Amino acid sequence: MKNNLEILSPAGNMEKLKTAIYFGADAVYFAGKQYGLRAFSGNFTEKEIVEAINFCHEHNVKAYITINIIAHNEDFTHLAKYVKFLEKAGADAAIVSDLGIIYFIKKYAPKLPIHVSTQANIVNKYSAKFFTDLGVERIILARELNITEIREIRKFIPKHIALEAFVHGAMCISYSGRCLLSNYLTNRDSNRGACVQACRWEYTITEKNRTDPYEIQEDKRGTYILNSKDLNMLAHMHELATAGVTSFKIEGRMKSPYYVATVTNAYHRAKLQYIQDGKRYNPSPILEKELLKTSHRQYTTGFNFKDQFEEESECLKSSTPVQTHDFIAMVIEDVKDGWVKIEQRNRFSVGYELEVLSPNDTFNKKIKITKIKTETGEEIIDAKNVQQILLIQTKLDLQAGDILRKNSKYVKI
């Protein structure tokens, strides 16, 4: 079973999709311009969906398309045409939560595999069995389950049905994402792709019906009782795998390419370590530190361990994510004659020491910046124009797709 594990990465646009694949994703999930729950990410036109699916298959990676809104009547107007298109385009599955959409896929695109979204709130074995009887191929488990419950579901449903679970990223404070805060406060429907993450705002709340008023306050900054910590299950791949989970899903279609690269790389390397070590698996401290280098809130294992559930699963200190490293540049051409072409993303200058993020052996190697040139050959000291194409000197064997980053507290040498 270890050899069948899948690292499933988010792809909010084509750049993130290609980044995820380069850094080791076995599968990616993304949405078209309609029907997905991340309407504010770039998403894909139908032409781009075809291109993305073909690119995935060329690299032996699976492509899952989200159609996971809670659909209203008007949402079905063009749905039949869309699911037929996905079937013809060769999508490996549609991720669906709404029974009406499952009905439409079965009727109009019967060869399109269906994965039941975490939005369907499957927290018991009977719900899982109901969906398998409908002919779905995979259950994406609700995040409110613990390992014991996952194991019970695995034993209860047919062996050919795959189980997928979120292992990393932001968690919704509501039940598997079914929230109306965004609807009430901004009139943007969170269950149809327009969530503004109002749960991350600062609140001061008073419960009025108590005889002794109970004020929920933290300090002058307000309170973050609706602000969940981020999920991090890197250390617990063995527990999940032995419970029956085969697809390890990373949240973050609206996150940066740097986030996608860092987290995918860490979980891919952890998977390889787990395949080698089995039950003796204990992730390298290097990989655990990797997950601090990109945007995150305080980490938690969520609901996975019933006896260890943290009383303070809210991120009370701040609603703002933190990270120890900054994304400086993307390598866009392999190194040639000691020079490598990069696309700058954040400011750096001669004298900086940059760290390499790569799926290759240059991972975590350092580069001291001694020379920077523009495409026309002009030498510069300070690279401050975002997305400028530049050349830097290095002895490392960098490749297109590698990322350069620096410690956020780093002071130029």
C-alpha cells in the first residue's frame, strides 16, 4: 500500500500546476471558471483545462477537476455541457459534493470518475457506503474525523474505493467548510466559490443571554476564536496510511507558487522516506523545518487524534500567516557557463546569500550573490524590479523550475 500513496497538490492556475508537478505531486486538483469553491484563484478556461490535463498526463500525473459548489437551480443551466467537456478532455475525476451534480455526471458524462468532496461532510461509514453505492470511486473524508473513525470507514466500504484526506493547510472553522459568515457579512456565497474568509477577521463577541455577561475578549487586538490553526500531518503519514488513506491532500489553491513548491516538495520527500522506512518512519527535521519556510499559521493535527485534540485549536495570536523565508526568484533556464537565468519575485542585491528550493540534489544549497546582470548584459547591484529577467552567477547545477529564497531575518553580508 505504501507504494500507492498519492501526494495531491493544489493548482490555482497553470504556473502553480506546473510548479506542483515539478516538485513531486502525483496528482493535482483545480477548477474551471465555474463550479469550484475558489472563485478568487486564477482557475482555468476550457482551453487551459485541456492544456493542463495533457500536461499532467505527459508527466504521469493525474488531474482532478473541482465541481464542488453547493449548487442552486441556476447552476445547472450549462452543467451538462461542461461535464461532457471534462469527460472528453480526459479528466481523471470530478470532485463533487452536491447530489444533483452527481446525478448530472452520471446522466451526461458516465465515464467521468467521481470523487466525493470533503464538502459532503462524510463523517460515518454509512454515508461513505451510500456514496459508493452511487458509483463514486473515491471518498474525500471530512476533516472532523479521527484516525480510528477513518479505519472503521475503510473496513466498511469496498476495497476498490480510495480514501483521500487533507494533510496540510488552512482549515475552515465551520463543519468541513459549510459556512455562511461570508454570505452574511459580504453577500459573497462561500459555498459557491466566493468566500472572503471572514473567520480570519478580528472579533470582540459578547454572549447577551447569560445572567452574568460572558465577554469573549483576548486583548486590545480583539479575539481570533474563529481563526483555526493550520493542519500539518507530515509526522503522521504512517498512521494515516495504515488507517487506509492513500491520497494525501494539500490545501491551498489560492496560495502562492512558492507555497505549493515548498509544501509539495516536503510531502513528496516525506513519502519517499516513508516508503523506505515503513512503521519506523519519522520525518527528517529538515522537512519539518521546510513547512515553516512558507506561509502558515500555528500548526495542529486537527481532529486526527481524538485523545490528543488540542483545547486551543484556534490561532489566538494573530490572523496573519507567518513564514521564515521569502520567495526571491524562480529559475527559468538551466544553468549555462556558470550563469543562470531567473525571474525576480522579491528584492535582493549583491552580497545576499540565497537558498535553493529544488526537487533535485541542490535542495537547500546556498548561493552567495556576487554578480547580477540584466538580459542586455548590464551589471546591477540591486534587483528591485518585480518579475525582471536577470542572470546570476553560480556553480550549482540549477534547473528551470527551481526556486531561490532567503531567510526573512537575513542581513546582507
